[in-house]
Amino acid sequence: MYNLVLDSQVFISSFGRYDSAFLALERLCKKEVIKLHVPNLVKEEFVTHYAIDKKNILNKSLKNIRELDKSHFKEFLNLSNTISTLTEAKAGMEEYLRAKFVIWLQEMNASESCVSEADSKSVFEGYFKGNPPFKNIKTRKDIPDAFIYENIKNLSEITLSLYFVSGDKKLRETVGQLQNADAYETLNEVIVTIINEVDEHSLVHTHLPEIIKALKANENDLIGKISDEGERLLEAKEIELCDEYVENGEATIWQTGTPENIKLQFDELENYGDGMLLLPFDFQAECLVDFYIFKSDYYCLDDDIRDHVSVEDWNKHYFRAEKYENISFSGGLMIDLSALEIENCDDLNNLQDTITTDDMDIDDNFEIKVDM
């Protein structure tokens, strides 16, 4: 059995855990291939971060609804019940999310580890001496990582193999020095590593070239699927703009253009086990984004910039603004071959005729960025 520890940022980067890597993790945990270990600090960091994120969304919604409730539409809209419901939801958000996450951990048969007195002593000794994973002496922001490191160190002493996933380079390097521990930057990397070991003799794994050939024969259908789904995935997504005049650099995709230059990366097709594959792709789209701009900042814009920004009055200090941006989308197409019951090479030879886009979905783990 493979033992696995995930840093809180891994959970935070996939709140719903619906992407291909987490779905593969769930299957491997339920099949007892992977034993998931969750330090209590990781759980609390994830839950509180998740709750803050959702509360911020509710706060924005409440702010807009209250604006409407103050307008001459008040009697017509009758928003008092909606405001009460959202306010109650905000108050109970953290408790609800914690309960849901605990249920998921139980379904994964995960074990939760708490901080011991010995762990605390070791952490604060490292805090004053600057021992790894502390980057310097008395660096307070590294205290949470130090507690996670102590949990991992304890596990490495009682397991033959331990995998750790974290985007933090310093923590990853420190864990990688432990005996019986290997550190990875992404969950995707460790899942592929494990599946390549446990699934190396499967028909799908040993015949990936034939599968790629079948997928290439259906390339136009795959592109059509991505084009249809791409617009939906971009709708209402929040993005960051580097323009100084954009309030807090925050913008939202308001209208989506048709995906263009769709490129399928067949050579990077990944096997996630049990007939699940992930085909990376990317595309570009011109989208209308909206944001807020301080009125005085707007009036100070150069004419060539202001010509591309449309505004409408929002309140006495701000305009609501719109402009077009070129957006790049990088993601993966999840392909489920399990329903096709591939049992021999003849099934593989007929794959290009039997596979359909009904067996495919775009992975929930994707990246959206503004082209510079």
C-alpha cells in the first residue's frame, strides 16, 4: 500500500475534488492501493480557507442584493427572505464545510493525525534555530509547515514508502531528505507514478500508442467537444488583470467568445487507471470582461486605453467597466474507456469506431490566464 500526505494547498487548488487526479485518488483509496494521511493542521487550513472563499462570494452577492433592496425595486423584488437566507448560510458555512470534508475523509478511509507535545517541542526548537523547513530563524509564517513536517517525519519512521505532495519548494525539499519519503509538486505527478506501477500490465497501459491513434482518428469530434464545452467553462470565471486602473486587479468574464486554436497534446496522454485517460489541450478565446474602476482613475486614462473601455455608473466613486481580453485556457479532456469493456486487442483495433464524446468530460482542474 502506498502512503500519501497532501499539503493543504493541494486541497485548496481543487475545492470540489472533481478533477481527474482526485477522482483517481478516490478510486485508489477505496481499492486500498493508497492510504491517505491528513494532518489535522492541513484539514483546518483547507476548511477555513474554503469557508473564507465562499463567504467572500456570499458577501459580494449580499452587497449587490442589498443595493437592489434599497432601490425603487424593493417592493417588487421582495428580497428580505433572500438576504436572511444568505446571511444564515454565511454564519454556518465553516461548520457545514468541515462536516462535508470529514465525511469525505471517512469515505476515503483516511487517517487524521494530530499534533503531539513532542511535535510542538520540536517545532519551536526549529523556530528559534532556523532548522528546516524554517527558511530563517524565527520565521512565523513557516510554523504551520513545520507542524506538517513533524507529522510526515513521524509517518516516514513507521512506513516503508511515503509520498508527499506540496507546491512549497522548501517544504518539499525538506521532506525529500527523509528516509522512505518522496516529495512531488502536484497530485497529478504522484497519481501517474503510482498508476504506472500498479497498472503497468493492463491492456490500456500497454497499448497507449493504439489508443492515441484511435483518438487522432476522432480529432475533429474531440475539438468539437472542447469548443462546445469551452464557452461554458469560461462563463463568469474570475480572472486577474495587471492593468493598474482595474480595482484590485479583479475582473470577471462576462461574455465568452468561441474557442480558437484548439490544440490536443496527444503525446502527453496520461493513464489514470481503470480505463480513465487524460488528454491535455489548450485554446484561446476573446472574452468580454467586467471590472470596477475608480472614477478619477478612469478620467486619467490615456485616450487610446479609454477608447477600449466601456463604463456605466455604479456608485458615486466607481464605474462598472467592460473591455475585451484574449484569454488562454489550458486543461485536460477526461476520457472514460471503462464502459467500452476493452478486453483484447481486437477491441482496441475497433476503438476509433466505438469511442464517442459521450464518454468524455473536461477536467475540473484547468488554468485560465490573460494573454499579455
